[in-house]
Amino acid sequence: MKVTIYGSGYVGLVTGACLAQVGNDVLCVDIDPDKIEKLRRGESPIYEPGLSEMLQSNQAAGRLNFTLEPEEGVQHGLFQFIAVGTPPDEDGSADLQHVLAVAGTIGEHLDEYRIIVNKSTVPVGTADRVRARTREILDKRGLDLEFDVVSNPEFLKEGAAIDDFMRPDRIIIGTDNPRTTELLRALYTPFNRNRERIIAMNIRSAELTKYAANSLLATKISFMNELSNIAERLGADIEAVRNGIGSDPRIGYQFIYPGAGYGGSCFPKDVRALEHTAKENGYDAELLHAVEAVNFRQKQKLFEKISDHYNGDVKGKTFALWGLSFKPNTDDMRDASSRVLMESLWENGASVQAFDPEAHHETQRIYGERDDLRLCDTPEQTLEDADALVVITEWSQFRSPDFDLIRDKLRAPVIFDGRNLYEPETLAARGFSYHSIGRQTLTPSTL
Ligand code: UDX
């Protein structure tokens, strides 16, 4: 089948590569000449495990092409996927200008039946606005052509996006035309593996499903973070509590890890956008508001712990930071907890020596060159002349470090762990003062 995808960002490229991988003829359209040039050379503009290889092999097989020409795009695919960005506006609502611009472009060049598929995460009601925009342009051209609009939200996790697309838990198709449902069903059949994954519903339900899923996951995290703060005050161990509650299948073990707060391109933006949509429709979403407020506070947690340890004076101190990306296996720094921590440290006169396996480039793009930030080639280098180690992203290579080396290199044996990677007793026995989330702070003297 022929597929066009507007937007060669994270969602667009993964969708394009995976649809080409199962044999479709995919054309990706973007307005950024540098990006298209890079992609044509077989280079991926983002880091996502497995994506580069997939882009290259499908391009070589002729099933995946890139263009700057929207007209070519409209002519190419029966399916016209919109996968452009929807950054948050000042007030938290999603900015739809790029989505609506694509809807307009499709209207300008449409000359036969097409299905417009919304893949971008967009507020409930966007499909209607896309339809209206395309229709408006067609009216201007004096044409009464038929087209359909579908909501088909993505559920891709960064770092595991290819696998999530190739082996999805569910494929949500929101339409108000049964014929369109069948056409999309045919496109997605290769991804059905051993059971029906397609869940068809009306457009608004599909749009809301995406926000509902992300907001519930964010709620689980904020709930656990809140509980971790209570546990600390009660002398309980949040990790034991996590195991205790996770064993109930109604609760489950996933997404109940306390930590330094959630970040990334989806949770913060989607919780805010749903809250905003609710408000616009006359409903005060108190729970969503609290989820966001708890997360805001949690992102400051590590700095608070550090500041408390040094009696509020971190001026002139140097901190070794392990991890910068908002989670492992990505170079994405959007809404990363590391940013809140680094900015607080800098504001209070401290310096940072950081290591991340993938996110140095992004960090440099955001912060530029500065005296109080040194990006190191190895985790060990960050420790040199540092006052303490702070772990903020749980990359697997940080899970079992050489603690003797850490102790020898640091000025003092102090670790702040924002992801509960280590065992408090073990670390205290090895001479560390160990601060983590929702557990008691152990020092060699408290053993
Ligand atoms: C998320 C959704 O999981 C995905 O389905 C959706 O399509 C896009 O948003 P992603 O943003 O890639 O994916 O990251 P995810 O793995 O969900 O993690 C989000 C944040 O939550 C990270 O900052 C992570 O560190 C944090 N997190 C996750 C926790 O703090 N605790 C947990 O138990 C799980």
C-alpha cells in the first residue's frame, strides 16, 4: 500500500520505517531541507535503537523515500499520515499550527480520495479541525472531493519505539466511517501477531485514549513519588512497599518506580494538555493538576537532598552527575529531571561534571559552553575532584559500578541516587553516605 508521512521527527520516522519494513511503499515529507538531505544519505536525525539500520535497508530496497515536495506527498499515498510536532503553548494547550498546516497542504493538492491519519498527539476535537481546514481549502479551489480523517494515536516509548510499533499492545483506530476502518485494518494487519490488536472506536474516543493512557501512567509515577516522600518520613522503605503492592495483579509492577520525577516529550505535555482541554470544557481536573504538581516537586527533590546534606551551602562544590537524558536509551533531554537539578546547582554556585552515554550533544545544544559544566568522556572522569556523585538516569552501565574506585576518587564518599539503583546497607558498609528516594539515608555511622 502507498503511504505518505508528513513530519520526519521521532514518530514520523519510526512509523515510516516500520510500515516500509512490512512491504509498504512509504514517502516521508518534511519542510526541513537539511533533515531530508541527511535522511537521503541514510543518516537518522535522532538516536533510536535500530532506527538507522531500518531506514537504510528500506531506502536501499526502494520502499522508503524522502521529499521536500508536499505535492508529491499528496499524490503518493492513499494514507496521509500527519506526524508533525504539537509543542505545548504557553498555557499548556497543544499548538496545532503544524498539524493544521499539513491539513491545508493536503487540501491544496488533493485530486482523489485520501485518508488523513492523525498520528500526532492532539487534543480531542482536532480531527474535526483537520477536516474543516482541508475542506476549507478544497472549497476555495471549488472542488468537492471526498476524503476521510482518522485518529490513530501512537504509543511508542523512546528507546523501544521500533519494537512498540512492530509488536504493539494495541492499535487504536478512531473513525466515523466503517470503510476507512477496514482500509486501516488492512494496513495494520501485519502488526497483529497472534491476536487482534486493532481496537476501533469513534474519533473522539481514540483521541482521548492517548491522553488517558499517558495521564494514567504519569499518575502511577506521581503516586509512587508522593508515597516515597511519606515513606521517608515514616521510616519505611519505598522499595519494599513497591514490591508489596506490585504483587497484586490489579496494581502490577510496571510504572511504579519512584524516582527523580517523570520527563520526556509526552507525559508532562499530555497531562497539561488534558487538564487544559478539561478546563476548556468546564471541568476542573483536580487529579491531573495534582499529578503535575507532585512531579514538579519531585524534580527538585535531589537538589533538596543535596542542599540539606551541605546545610544549604553548595557554593564552590563540584558534583559528578551520571545520566542527563530523561530516561535511558535516548538522547532526549526534553523536560529531563537532570536539567532541573543542574540549573538549581548552578544557581547556587556549584559546578557539574557530567557523563551520559548519548545526551552530550543535546546538553551542549541547550546550555552551550559554560564554566560550571564539564562533559566527561567516561563516568569515572566525572568523579575527579568532585564532592559527591549524583545518579539521575538509570543507564544500565551505572547499575554495578566499581564502588571502591568511586570512593577513592571522590573528595568524600557521598552518593545521591535519584533512581534507587543501589542497596543502602551495602553502600553504607562500603563507607558511603548514601541518599536515595523514599528510603532511609544510611551512612557508615548509622549501620
Ligand atoms: C511515554 C509512554 O510510555 C508511551 O506509551 C507514549 O507513547 C509516550 O510517552 P516515553 O516518554 O518514551 O513514553 O517514556 P517512558 O518510558 O514512559 O518514561 C517516562 C518518564 O517516566 C521517564 O522520565 C521515566 O524515568 C519516568 N518513570 C517511568 C518513572 O519515574 N517511574 C516509572 O516507574 C516509569
